[in-house]
Amino acid sequence: MAAALPLAAQPKLLTNAKVDTRSAAGGLEHEFRQLTAAQPQPSWIAWTVPSVRGHNMGCDYVRGESGSAPGVVHLEPPDHVVILFRVEANAVDRIRALSPDCEIDAGGVAVHWLTDVPPAQSVALLATFVPQRDLDGNGAVSAIGMHADPAADTALERFVAPDQPEWLRQRAAGAIGSARGHHGLEVLKNLIANDPSENVRQRAISGLSSSKEPEALDLLVEIARSDRNPRMRSQAISALSRKSGAPVITTITNAIENDPDVQVRRRAVSVLQSMPDGSGIPLLIQVVKTTKDAEVRKQAMNTLGQSHDARALAFFEEVLKK
């Protein structure tokens, strides 16, 4: 059964659902707790809020019996996100955040669709589930990060504070990097410069790879070149491999040739295989031809062999002919 609800209150395709629509104008948490207390059987409670544009909200790829069906190609990312809580035995056991462009199959269970949800109240409710690590693994922190509301920045900054569990601090740092724009970049810069936890600093560096702020690339290059800690330099090189451009190639090449730590040099070689559009393959070939470090050259050869790239195969054929 397809549900036909007002456009502003629903995902475009909600199927196989027993839909109950009600307003949360009287307070989201009050309405949510009432529904949860009344749900011994599996059901979902859901709503939409404005989202950070550009955040990657993919849909599951489903192939039907007769092959792939024609679909809609959305040239721009959605400006709303669907927040869903699965409830069973009067308790939440799963949290999801999906694009409203996805087809959502409810599996025949009840879906309580809430309208009039203030985004700040949505953030506050999600935050009450964050300390439960099993539920956060299902998306509470990332769902908060998708909210286009200042309350999301406040919540995420609270989660990266030194008095929070380290697993939560790392997870929040990742959400800040991927979704919170320039403000998030400033938070990550502070973590990288001042946080007492090496693991949190590494996660903050990794979060820079998801940031679309131009300054994120400059910061990664600076860390890869000059940070005193080789683990931080290695992490920055890994993050750089998910970006592209001349500064990236130059920085990784410089690490291979000049970094004083062998583990950093090896990390720089290993990331070349995964660079966008195969741009690292010519660099790997150049490393094999020019490096004086036998271990690095051996690693570059192995990495080329694992790439199955046509340019790598042609290079091996050339070497064998000599």
C-alpha cells in the first residue's frame, strides 16, 4: 500500500506501510514518548527536518526480478532528511536517517508520521539516545549532523568535549567533518591542535577528508608535511588520498621521497592505489623507477600488481622484456 501524505510531511515513496499521521506541535518528545509507550509490536516513528545540503544520503540499490527499473536522477542533493526510529517492546532499537528521495519500504508495519517537528527538538531527542552506543552505531550522531540547524553544531561540540567517552568523541568528529561546513572545520582544527587524545586527533584529521571547505585541503597538506607526530602525518596522507589535484600529488610524492619515518613512506605508497580516477598509478610506476629505498620499491611493485590497472600491466610487460 502506498501512503499519500501531504508533500511537506513525507518522503516521496513510502510503501508497504500502515500510516498514522499526527502533529508534534505540542512538543516532539511528549508525542514521541507517548507513541513509544504504546508500541509493544514493531513500528516506526518518523518525520522530516531541513538537512545540510551536500551531505551524502544514498539509497539502497535494489534490483527487481526483471532487472533494474528506470529511476529518477536527482541533480541536486535533497534539502530535507527523514529521521526514523524503530520501536519494539516499547523501546527504540534502531535509528536511521534517509534521503526523502529514497523508496522506503516499511515491511507492512505501522509508521507513525509526525508533522510540525521543530529541528532543534529533533536534535534534542536524538541526543538523548547518543549515550547508548549500540543505538549510536545505528546513526544517532550522524543523524544529528545532517540537521540544518545551529542546535546540531551545539550538540556535536558537546560530544567531542574531553569529558565524553572516546568512542563518542571520535564518532562526533567524523560527523563534524562531513556535514558542518566552515564551522565544523574550525572545530576540527582546534581538536587537531589541542586535543589530548591521539585517537581523537587522528579521527579529526580523517574528518577533514569529507570537508568541502577549501581550507581543509590546505590543512591536510600542512599536517602531512610538518606535523611532528608520524601517526598524524600518516593519517593526513590517507585523508589526502580521497582528494585530488596537484597539491595532493606533490605532497604524497614528497612523503615517499623525503619523510624520515619509514611507516609514513609506506603509507604514502599504499594510498596511491586508491586515489580518485587512478591518478596514483603513474606515481607508483615512477616510484618503482626512481626510488633508492628497496623496501619502498618492493611495496610499490606489490601495490601496482594489486591494482589490475592496464598501465601497471603494460609497465610489467616492459620490465619483463628488458
